[in-house]
Amino acid sequence: FRHPATRVRIALHVDDFLVRGVRSRIDLFYAQLAKHFDLKPPKFIEDDGELEFVGIRITESMRDDCHWYKMDQERDIREFVRDSGIKGARAIAAPMPNKDAINRDPTLLTGKDITKYMSDVGSLQYFVCGTQWQLAHAVSRCAQFNKAPTVGSRKAVDQVILYLTSHASHGLEGPVLKNTTFEVFSDSDHAGDRAHVY
């Protein structure tokens, strides 16, 4: 939401929200809101250089006289990797370096292995939606096996998790600019890499 007069912008997720704009107008917004709802005191990024919003850490820094913001999920990623039990022995350059490896072992997983597979894929999808966009293709390929996960697809998920062990701090970062326009390109079939129909 962007208020047309005050230009205060609000990003809302369930009962959490970020507010951006001129500080005096933000203070007025919170004062008006407090008349109707019990609120926690607002936290501003300039107070300690970072804040957390729905599992995403947002930090601010100065470089070359310009404000830079970075969003990452490093804390949650490190916890997920630790809980997965996968240890990173070496840096992995790509989450899925071979698109055919996922199909190499069609042996179906059983029991708790299926539940663990679907849970890991769900967690990876959460990271993709947040700050780990480079995982989108690999995680989408793994998600295609949620109905009937295989040993090959489990190995592919483990590869993605192993990749995360050395890329947990990866995030989205950029300077504060005026009149910024974003151009986005999407290749809907991942450069012709269509998965098999199962």
C-alpha cells in the first residue's frame, strides 16, 4: 500500500508489516494506528543497522556516500542446514549442476523419508520465495517429485542443501536510488529444460 498524500508505503504479511517513508509521517501513522490497536513499539533500521521481518534480515550500510540495503535469510538457512544433518565439505558452485542426475535412481522413497523429502523441499521453496532466487530452477525440479520422491530426487535435494552450506549469506542487495526501474526476464521453460512427465 502507498498512501497518495503522505507517500508512506506499507508492506503487510499477516500481522507483521514494514513501513517506509519520512520519519515524521511514519510516527504519525503509528500514533493513529495505536488509537485502534495494541502495538509493539516500532523498530527502525537506523537504531542498530538491521531488523528482521518474517524471517528476512534487512540491513543498511553506507558505501560511497550511498545507502545500501541487503535482505538475507542466513540465520534460518544455517538452522535448516544444521537440522538437515548435511555437512558441507567443499564449496558447491551450482545447486543442480547436472539436470539429468535427478532421474538416475528411480527407486521410490518410503515412510518417513517421503515426509522428510517434502519438508525439505517446502523449506527450500520458502528460501526461494525470499532471497535465494538462484535456487528456483533446482527446487522446482525437486518439487516435481513431491508426489513420488525417489532416491535420485533425494540426492538432488541434498545437493541443493549442500550448495546452501556455502551460500547461506547470499541475499538481495542494492543501493537506494531515485527513479529506479526494474526489468525482469523469465524463461518459462528454463531454457528448454523440461522435466519428464510422471
